[in-house]
Amino acid sequence: MKAAFEAIGYAYGAVEAVRDVSFEMPEGRITVVIGPSGSGKTTLLLLAAGLLAPASGRVLFDGADMAGRPPERRDVGVVFQSYALFPHLTVAENIAFGLTSGRNRLGRAEVARRVEETAALVSVTPLLPRTPPSLSGGEQQRVAVARAIATRPGLLLLDEPLSAIDAMLRRALREELASLLRRIGITTLYVTHDQEEALFLADRLVVLREGRVEQEGAPLEAYRRPRTRFVASFLGDANLVPAVVEGTDPATGRARVRTALGTADVEANGIAPKARGTLVLRPEDLEAGTEGIPATVIEARGLGPYDRVTARVAADVELTLRVAPGASPLVGASIRVAPIAGRGHFLPD
């Protein structure tokens, strides 16, 4: 199924939750919607499920307007944040629930076959006789996904399904989930506020802010080439440095910008000579060495695969950079910081 929102609007009383939202969910791909609390993420998911009706605009499934079509006739599967499993039913009965009633109703033998097939797909076969209260958070998450996909829906909706799971298990489960969704090729709308999770899972990323789409497209495009300061700051750490364009070279499509850190070479992106704006530098776009602007280390933390260092430069700008684990300079030490050649993204004012 190919799904889309077209100029969708919805309000809770006087509060506009989503405003003029339009984007597509390509068939067989994972579309991740990310944004802070209150940005409208879950509202969009409920609109797609048919649990809310839009005040304006259209929800389209394969080009057909879903207006007036109830949830049970929308060919969707839903995994809620709380999983919403039936505690008094076994795992097998939970998975079978959508197969024993309504338009998806199957015969007893086919239900048993589908339950076994789906359980094997998400690796919960040994859990089939058990009930949800006896399962771990990760096991419940798998069962919830199994129940949602057992009916083979055209669209799978997931509302922060990993948020209640501890960090280590969460990383493992998101890898399993990404592999599963791509293996079965189901169109997916996945809602989260976790930037790392979004960048890992998404084939297409939609960034929401206050009910509006701030940016959509390939996830790494949003990370490397944010269109606004909000997107730059929300998708991971970002150093936002005031900058002025000194010149552009149409032949190479590059521009030279001047900042407090010195001169940087960036993609021109149609920016005008002498334009003022912001140079977005990710922590991995900076290096500490023998060249660059003097800075003083004000914080250094080891984060496993890298150390996170925050330094204040002479122009009163604080920068965050990454260094090799165990290589952090001491707090108070003087270092020199410079952008790595060719890195950074210029945002005009």
C-alpha cells in the first residue's frame, strides 16, 4: 500500500495539533515521523488509523480518500506505546485476535497456521503458551508487532514501540525491527522522539515542529543538510556558528564562508555572495590539533566509542566535538579547534 497525508489539519479544541501536513509513505518503506512532545506525531498516527477524523485535508490509501471509513476497514495494523496486549489471553491468542473476527476472519486451521508463521517471523514461538504479564518488555514488544502484522495489513503504524525498553535492549530490538519490516516489505509509519532511532530506521524521515512539517526526505540528508536551525539542533548535536559568505564558485558548486573559526568550504546550494547565516557543524565535522582557533576545554565525557568534548573559543562560542576514546584533553586545557576540510552546511538567515 502507498499512503499519504494531503493538507491534513486537526485541532483539540482551540489547540491546533497538526496544520497543513502533507507527505507520502512510499509502498514497502519505513517512514519515520520525529519531533518533540506536542509536535503532532501521535495525532498523525491516529488520523491514519481512523481513530481521529481530520478537520481538513485527506488521508489517502492507494489514492483513495479514507474519509468516513472506520478503523476496521482501513487495512492497518497498530502497535501502541503501551503494546495494549490482552493480559488474560495467551501469546498465541493475542496474535490470533485479529484473525478471528471481522473481515480478516479465517478458519481455525488457517488461524493456527498464520499464528505459527507470524510467531516464527518475530521469534516468539517458545512464548505462545504464555500470557503477557509473564513476559519481559522486549518480549511484549515482539508479540505486539506479531499481532499487528498477523493480518498482513497494507499499512503498519507504530507509536514509539521501544520507548519503555532499557537502552541496551532497545538498540538490539530496533535492529531486529528494521530487519523484519524490510524483510516482509510492509509500508510502515513509525512515530518516535528518539533521533538515533529515527536515523537508524527511516527510509524516509519527516521532522515535525508545532504541527507542521519542518523537513522531509532521506534521513542522512536531514542530518547533513538541515533546512532550518530547528532541524539542525533537533537531529543530534549541532554547532551553530555565525557565518558570512565571502564568495561562490559556480564551476564547483562550492562557497567560501567566514566564521569565528576561520574560513570553511561548503556546498553553495544557491546561496548568494555576501549572504549572512549560520554554519552548521556536527561534532564529527571538527577536529582538535595544531591548527585552528584557540579554545579552552570546559567539559570532557567518555561515551564509549568516542569522547565528547566541549570547548569555548575566543569569540565566546562553545563547540562540541568528538575525539578518540580516552584522548580527551583535561578540563581547562588549551587546544586548537578547526573544521575538517569540506565539512559543514551553510544556512542563510
